[in-house]
Amino acid sequence: MEELGLEAGQHITGQHVTSKVVMKRFAAPAGRDKGQVCYISLDHPDQAYLRGPAGCGKVDDFLLFASGFLEKLWKKTEDKMHDALLAVDAGTVLNSERHSATIKDVIALHFARSLATRQVGEQLWRQVVLQERTRWLCTPAGRQELQRLFRWRYRLDAAGPAALEIMLDEILAPSMEMWKSGAKFAEGVEYMHDHARAWLRTQQLEILTSGSGEFLMGDVPALTVQRGVPRVGVLGGIALHDASSVFMPLGPRHVAGLGRVPQTAELSSAQVNEVNAAQLLGAMERVYMRPGSGLEDYVRKMIASRQAARDSCG
């Protein structure tokens, strides 16, 4: 936190949660839409949009605190991605420990720097605050300690629950301010990145290619999955250490995953659809694809099915 604090003044307003290097691989290589990426909003799927890679996967004020410092940290991985992705395309990435490690680091980066991580962080923070308030206000020991602190602070006895809440607000104020400033979230993202990077380095890299069809990519591209569980990602309740794999698209033709043995495999059309369905399930706002991929109708159908499932659950 101290190191982050030294860099807190360097703020990046629009931060990419999906690396431009990966996003460029979904851009049309030629033709009318050359250089453009196609995306569809989950809330408004009727219209498909085109945008350059630099404008995709960007979130305003994703980090309010130390965004400049963490961007420099993450750039160390992103600077290695070009050569590693060339090795993926050439089918030689598993022959290189350096390139294999880079792809694992890319997955770790996108696992930590994601919209899902932010939402989980907000949920956990609300739970922590509620638990703390309950511990202080709803237990005899907590109320007794608040009475003592109130008496020490104000030189008089607390006149009822409202006075105890005032005292508790003072106690929690520094932590609440750290969360409001974004410092706690930034610290959590840095920890998650380091933790995921170390754990994924112990796993084996798998490179899956599409034998038929193309992969799309959600705005939460690095997803945890567990055998026999229909949910995906941390928002689906699958923590990193509980996952049977973590996977991420690297372009329309390649997906990287982590498993027990290093391997390459070609997926059938049905298997490509399964990967795409998982990306759609884990996405929060948008999905990206190569213009001309023919995936737009598939995406709309899957979004409609997902909405129907949610509606049936009330």
C-alpha cells in the first residue's frame, strides 16, 4: 500500500481491462471494416457496432487510486505479448518456457484487472462493513466497548444507540475513506494479480484452436470454470483455487487454458460454440468478435436465451 501511495497522483482516466494487443487480433484484417472490431451490447443486442481496438475494452476510472503505477506494472507483461502471440500463431508457444510464461501472465492479468473483480470487490466490501457494524452494535461486548470509547472520546456516557453509531462511524471512518478513495480496491487488484500470476505459473498451458468457426471474447475474458458446474467466473462463484481450468480467448482462432499437462488441441464446431457460450455467460456488458465472423446472430440468440433463463428465475 505504501508503494501504491507514492504513485497515487498519476491517474489514468480510461483504463483498458482488455489489452489492446489481444483486442487487435479481433479486428478485421482487410476490407471495408479493416482495423475495426465488432461488438454487441448485452443490454441492446439488436445493433452491432464497429470500433477500433483502442476504443474497446476500456473502462472509465476503473482504478481511482494508483492507476498509473499499476499500469506500468501491467505493461511489463503487455510488452511481451506480441512475440508470445506470434508463437501461438506459429504453434510453437509450448516449446518456449518464456512465451508460455507470458501467456499465463496474460491470463493472470486479465483475471485480476476485470469488471468481475471490481464487482466482487464491491460485494465483499459491503459484506465486511455489514459484519463489522453487526459485531459492534449487535453484541454485548461490542456495545460495551463502544460505550467505553464514547466515554473516553467525549467525556460523557452514550445516550442510546444513535450515540453508539456515531462512535462506530468514527472508528470505521479511515477504512471507509480508503475504500472511497479507491486505495483498498487498488490494493486488492494488485494482490489478486500477484496471487493469480504465482498460482497460474504452477499450471500447464493448453492452446486450443478452432477447427471450424471462430471464437468471440467477452468483456471478462479470463474465466474460471469447474467440471460439472454450469456457472463460470468469479461472479459464478468459482474461485481461482477451486477451478479445474482458467481460459481466455487470444483471438478468433485461439484460446489459452490452464490444465494438468501442456497440450494443443483442435476444437470442433460444437466445442467452439461451448467456449463462446461460456464467454457470453461470463460477460457483463459487451462481447467482441471479428467483423464478418458471422457470430452476430449466434450472440443475439444466446443473449435472448440468457435473459429468458433469468426471467424464469424471477
